[in-house]
Amino acid sequence: MDGAGKTSFLHYMDILEPKAFSIHGPDTAKWENLKIISWDLGGGEKYQQFMRSSYYHNTNGILFVVDSQDRAYMEIVKAEFIKLLCEDEFKGVPILVLANKQDLKDVMSIDEIAKMLELNTIEGRKWFIHGCSTTKKRWYY
């Protein structure tokens, strides 16, 4: 979802040079022995179809960033998360959910987000959820 902190996370990890993502193509970064391909499109079925045909294969892990403060979008976030889990190309691929913006007031806790996404019902893949603040460069447990 827009504004969740996807780009900020890549900057925080010093994976990506500070610049804006392009909506016209992927940004590629390398971190240790990983190649990271990031798209920041904000959704839309026509983009998802293109990404599915071009970039879903050979995915070894998924980073799913959630804005912990944006309660209004949580049903949409959940729907997108479920769609992601159902993609054939992602079967068995491990998922890291980042509950971002934990430094702000009135945020959903890590446990609330895990419950909302129904993480405990996921079978056939490893998953982990972690709280963070990409702008403050902090991890929350």
C-alpha cells in the first residue's frame, strides 16, 4: 500500500541509493548475495498482470510492509496479502511482514497485525512478523 514504508526500508538497510522509485520499471539493488527487485506501483490489476508474467518466477522471499497506523486500509491490506499468498509462483516462498511505524501513537500492535493477516493459519511456508520504524531506524519486538 502507498506510504507503508517500502522505499524507506530499502534506504534504511542501505540497499538503495536515496532516490525516488520509477513507476516505469523496476529498481534493482544488491545487498550481500541478494538481488532485490522492487516495484513501487501502488497496485492496479494491469501492473499486477505485467509483474506476474515478468517478475514473479524465481522469487525466493517476500517482504510485505504494513503501515501499523493506517487502520482504514487494513481490510484492503489483508485482501492484497491473501492474493499474494495465492499466487502459484509464490507457493512455499517465505514471507517477512514488517509492521512499520511502530514509533507512532495509536498504532496496531504486532500481535494485532498478525491476527488481522491471519498469519497463524498459514501453512506450507515460513513467515515472520517484526515491528519497525524505518524513519527512526529501530526494531520493535
